Amino acid sequence: MKLRSRCRLVPLVLLAVCAVTLIGWVCTARGEGGEPRYFAVKNARIVPVSGPVIENGTVVIAKGLIQAVGANVAIPPEAWVIDGKGLTVYPGLIDAGTNLGLAQDDDASKKRSAGAAASRPEDRPATTPWRVAADELKTDDKRIESWRNAGFTTALTVPDGGIFPGQAAVIDLAGERPGDYVVRPRASVPLSFKPVGGFFGFPDSLMGTIAYVRQVLDDTAWYAQAEPIYQANPTKTDRLPYDRTEFILSRALQNNELVLLPANSSIQIVRGVRLANEWKIRAVLYGGQQGYEVAAALAASKIPVLVNLKWPERAKDSDPEAEQTLRELRFRDRAPGTPTALAKAGVKFAFYSDGLAAPKDIFKSVKRATDAGLAPDAALRAMTLDAADILGLGDRLGSIAPGKIANLVVTDGDIFNEKTKVKHVFVDGRWFVVHEETPPEKPGEKKPADDDGAAAARSNHVEGVGR
Amino acid sequence: MNPKILCAAAILVAFAPVASRAQNPSTILIQNATILTVTHGNIEHGSILIRDGKIAAVGADLKAPEGATVIDATGQFVMPGIIDCHSHIAVDGSVNEAGPAVSSMANIADVLNPDDIDIYRDLAGGVTAANILHGSANPIGGQTVVIKLRWGKPASELPFEGALPGIKFALGENPKHSNFPTPPGVTPRYPGTRLGVEEVIRQAFIEAREYKKQWDDYNRRKSTGEQNLIPPRRDVRLDPLVEVMDGKRYVHAHCYRADEILMLIRVANEFGFKVRTFQHVLEGYKIADEIAAAGAGGSTFSDWWAYKMEAFDAIPYNAALMTERGVIASVNSDDAQEARQLNQEAAKSMKFGGLSANDALKLITLNPAIQLGIDARAGSIDVGKDADLAIYNHDPLSVYAVVQKTLIDGQVYFDRQRDIAQRSTLASEKQSLLDKEKKSAEEKKAEEKKAEENSEKQPEKKPSQKKKPPQAGNGNGNTGIVTGVAGGAR
């Protein structure tokens, strides 16, 4: 606060002159200002995921990365030491599909998904691949904190609205400013096959939407091929027209970004595999809930799957007299068995929470999967290392190993036990202590004497270090 | 049979994982049946030997080879599996990409839905293959595909191997939106007249011709070794039209009136392609000679008419009259329900027009097979053809006929006895799933109620201890876990 108010006091004319000095000073201040960069959690049970469990070991964090992990690890003298007796250290959890930090259902999103004005592919209906989630992060999204308190340190945050809504980002769930959150700004290109045209616009059918995507990918491939030829021979070839979609997408695909294809039912999954092969994209399917029917085909395709943890259920206010088909009933009954089937078939998968409102619902959903036979180890992998691998960040996220980003969650027991509490969370080596939630008081009730503590409990049950 | 019962049965049998999937015995003998070969007469007390999915022998005195599965069809009738030349089943999502006047980029093959219950229901009506068409909202509609009704197989295994793909055209009221009033505030889509429909088709083929030329030029220049060529853009809308001009894709044109049918024949001549089938073609009887001369087939309804202006001149004699004048004619369903009784639809042409029983059968077997270019493999009971068969308890042209078994590639995909036997098992499975869901919903409700009660009590609890940031000292809030401050472990 002091810093900021001082900045305001600096007259504008001096601002430019001072800028260099000021930035230098800020850096120094951050370096020396008490924010610890070294930590050690000792005497803890450590679940590295990438290796065997260490029953009594130490994790050392240095400057945002994991420096060492093991049963006998030297603790650097400058480290803050946390006694992990009775505690378990896991890699920070990864939620592989959210809209954390993004505005939801806003007008812009609705506008993006409307394609009524379009009558053919050249009109590029509901197509905004230039929209980058990393550039739109709102770090005051309350959910970021609640996800972090539950042990999530990383998320794929995906823009929505339209057939090509934009580009998704991998973010860590803490930082000083939005840029600090972003682990990979242009991580993937999500697709939706939802028709946008109504009866009089294009595309207004599933097959039209797929045809549209095919045309856009063809155009993008054409642009990627034509651009270097034109640049090398500007005097001998026709000038290339500029199309924002082709320009952005050709770079994204050359950059090997993942393409997220919607595929929840078995038909959609089989179709997704076929389209991924036809389009020669680095595809990941999302949804995946009827994967139990086609696990073998998925395994053969080697395409990974992001499994949505919002399991299908009968619509809340559905007509009780409405005929339920056996197929729907079976789907609702068996969907939580999908992770088990995928694990058995050797399909690489991760979990994502899209559609669930709170982290406690995520753990309830995971429990349904483990109740249906998924080994807890496999569930943990799906939320850590396998998720990191699928997102192409397995070299820096997803396990407790030297050199990885220091994303950790420290609990007082098995992370999948509903009684377990998260005690500490580290995000990029930033330490957060999780306190037990205290429900808000009822209005009119007498305030407790200790104003300070109550206020802290009400407003924020996590405290960062050195803020 | 009561259609309601059949519907219920179909719903129940729908997803039985083992039972609904046919076994795969390589050798089957269907014996002691009346065999309606369609191409070479009927055989009383005859047998059909099936090997590896193909018809290996047909005759009166066939013995079952060792290990063969025998289907005793005493008193029953075997006919070639019915081929529905106009169907919209097994489609995921809308069958119309209705926005653009030319929606040839849309492809039914992209959205085949192998889980559509109508596949099973149509199997129960003896149908083994169907021409799955895009809707009729556009002068040039989407790409189409011929499938076999291989219930239980994934989408990739539905298409009829080797059948040429098609494309839907549509003339008249539907593409000019006569019966879909444009809502206020929306610009009506062009075309709005029959003249406009012709213009849209011609314009699209002019573009396709130019597009083809661009590619031919590019390929020619490339083959001479020219460097740094930028290829033309691929256009998913024009590709199928080029295939039409190259004879690699069939045109199935929805049409009613004689004038518009003649128009399309002229346009096709101009651009050097043939219309493979005129669909509905309700006034086909008026210009049967012209249709026959154009080498096109006619696929019509038995007796639907007067449901819109352009359908007023339809007569139930259409199929018979077109047949008499040398048009390859078929009777189609255009409807998942009607597809289950195409045998009866065909029989109507015996009453209206006096077709022979065999010619009536042809309307739903050999003729649609010819129209779809699959007659080398389907449409009659001949040695070497696919064993796609329907077994009825009576003569299929009788109203009393009910399908007993339907085979595709020699596999039983529908078996009435098995269907009946499974109904109670499936019904009880369904009931137990419903009960389970109900129980868990009740548990969830109770849990929520409990949580609500708890949260009402909770505010009485004391608030948590005072917390202090760690750098302020040793404390780190109420957990008390930190044992040292920076440097403290030294």
C-alpha cells in the first residue's frame, strides 16, 4: 500500500525520469522485503507421485522450485522449516478444465457464440481464436482462492462462447499480478461443435459445424503453406489476403498447441478420434464420460482424455413422468466407472471440474470414481502428473521432484478422505496456510470480542506470506 | 403386430450388450423356407447356405455342412433385406444445415449415430440398408451415405462398403421456404422462387467448374516442375460438386413437380452429370419417359399426397406407371416409422397399378439397390451377394406378415423370439436402475437437510483463533506448525 500511494504522489513529469530507479527499488524491496524464498517441510509423509512414497522425509523449496526431496535431505540454513509430523505432502492438484479467472456468461461471450449473421464459412461465425485467456485473467475471482484452499495449484482455464472461442491458458493459482499466474499463455485451442446459427444462420447443425471446422483448418493449413511462399517471392505471387483466424490459428498449430475436441458420449468420442486423425492435430478429447463403452478404441488412438467430473444426473426439475430410456439410465449409472475403464485400457486421462461450483463437489465426484473401482493412486495421477503430461508440462509440474515448480499441498491425511484437511498450499514456492472455515455469523448476532481474528476468519481463510 | 408393443420391445432390447449383438458363425443354413429370390423366381421348401457373410448356395436340396448353424424356417418366407432409398435415421443432430442455400459442405457421414433406436426398429421391419439423406432445406444440400443397419456396431462400421456417396438436392417449396415463413426481422433467404432454385444450382456448378479448373491448372503447372506455386484453397463446399461432375458422387434430388424435374435434367446435361435418383418424384408418372431417358431412377411414396400444394397431383399409381415406362422405381419411407412396413408399402402397387408380386418386391429390394449402385452386393437372393435377408412368418406382401429374423452379412441382427425373451430382463434392469437413482436422490436430499441443520447450529461455535502473519514472529496463525523463522534452524 505504501508503495502504491507513493507512486501516486510522484508528479507525472518526474515519472519517466524516475521509472528506472523506481523499478529497481521495487525489485530490491521484493527481494529483501521478508518474502521467504526457501522452505523445508520435514518429518512428513511425502507422496511424490513420480516415485514411491517417502514415509518420513523432507521437501526443500528454493526460489519457487523444488530443490530436494527425500528421507535424508539437508535443510538449507536460510529455509523456513515446517514440521510436517502427521502431515502428508502431495504435488499441487491440477484442474484440467475450468474458467477460473475468466468472466462467465458475459455479453461478449454471448455475442461470440451467436452466428446468426453468418451464411457461409467465409463469414467465420462464432470464431475468435485471437482471444487469449491469459490476457483476460481476473485474479479477483473468488474461486481461485477456494480452489487453492482445497489443494489445487494449477488449472487449465478455457475461454468459452462459440466454435473457436479462443486460446486456453495453464495458470498457477497465485501471484502478485495476472502475469505471475500464467504458466503457459497459449496452451490449447478449445473447440465446440455446438451449432450457433439458429434456423437461418450458418452453421445450424452438428454436421454443418464440423464441416465449418474442417474448412477453417483447411484454410489455416493453406495459409501456413502459402505465407512463406509469398514472403519469399513477393514480386511473383499474388498478395495474400489477411484473415485474422487463419493468421492466429496457423501460428497456434505450428506452435503445437493442443486442440481440445468435445467428446462426451461414446459416439462423440469415436467421432473425435476420427476427426483428430483426419485433421492431423494434436488432439485431446474433453468430456469423456461414456468412455467406458469405447475404452479400447481410445487406447488404440493414443489420444488423451480430459474427463469431466460433473457426472451426468437426471435434470433437477425434470418431469417425473418423463420416459427414461434404458440407455440414459445406464449412462448415469456407469459414467463414474469411466476412469476405471480408461485406466484399465491404458488411456491417459486427467480430471476437470467444469460445471461444478465448489471444490468439495470435485472431491465428491472423485469419490464416486474411486467407489466405482478407480485406484486412489490413479485418481491422484489424473489430478497431478498425468494432467501435467497431457498439458505438455510434465517436465515442470505434477510431481514432487527436484527442479519442478514448487506446487505442493500439505494435508493432515489421505487427500481423498473427506475428513482430511488441507493445512498448507505452496504455489510457485509461495506459502499459503489454510485455516478452517468459519461460517459467517447471522445478522444481528453479537460480534465476538476479538474483532481482529473474526474479521480475518470471515474475509479470508488463507494467508499468504509476506503480502 | 401392434406397433406400440414393437416400440416397447425395441426400447428394451435397444442396448442389451451381448444379446443384441449377433453371433458370428461363419456357416449358416436357412432351411425349408419359401425363398423369394426376386431375380429368379420363388423356391418352395428351399434353403440358403451362408458362408462368411455371403450367400454361398440357394436351392431346394441343400444339406447343412458340418458345424453349420441351422435356422429352421419351416412355413416362413425369406426375402432380400429391404433397402430404404430415402431415410433420415441414425443422424446425430439436425438433418438440415439450413442456413446457406448451398450446404454441400455438411456431410451425414460425419454425424452417423449408431445408437439411434430407429436402426433397431427398422431392422424389426426387415430393413437391412438405408440411404441416409440430408434434409431438403437447400437447393443443394449436404452429402449423404448408404448404411447397413448393423445395430451395435460403431459409426465407422455402418457405411455400405463400396457404395458411392451421394448428395441431396431439393427443388420446389422446401428450398424456397414456402412452408417455413421467415420470422419478422430476419432477411428471407434466397431463393424464394423455383426460378431462383435453378439459378442457385447453376451458380454453384459454375463455381465448381471454375474451382476444378483452378486445381487442374495448379496440378498441371506443378507437374511441370514449377516452383513456388501457391495452391488454390480447398473448398469443402465445392469438393462434392466436383465429385458429382466427375461421376464419383450420386445426386439424389428431392422433387415434386414435372416442370422442376425437367429443369434439373437440363441443368445436369449442361454441366455433364447425371441425376441418380429423383426422390418423392410425385409427378414422375407424367414424365416417366424423360426420366427413363435421362437414366435416372425414381424413388417415391406409395400413397402420400396433398400434404402441400406441390403434392396435389400425386397418385398411388406412380411407382407402377414409372415401372411400366422403364424407370427403375422404388418405394421409400422418408420416415423411421413407415420404414418398418415397407413391405406393405410395396404391396400397394399391386392394387394401384397392378404390378406383379415380384415387381412389387423389387420396389424395396433390387430397384433401390440399383439406384444406390449396390446391386452387385444386395437386393436379391443370389449366390455371391451379401447375406442380407429378412425372414417373415407370412408372405411379406401380406398384411399379416411379421418379421421373425433380420440378417446382415449373415449375422442375425434382429430375432423376434430373442427380443421377446429379453423384454422382462431389460424391464427389470431398467426398474432397478430407476430404483437406485431414486434411492440415491433421497439420500442426497437427507444429507443436504442434515447439512442445513448443522449450518444453522454452527454460528454458536467460537470463531477461530487470532492469526498473525509468520514474519511477525513465530506464529503462523492458528495451526502452530511452523517451528522456526528464517534463519531459525541454523
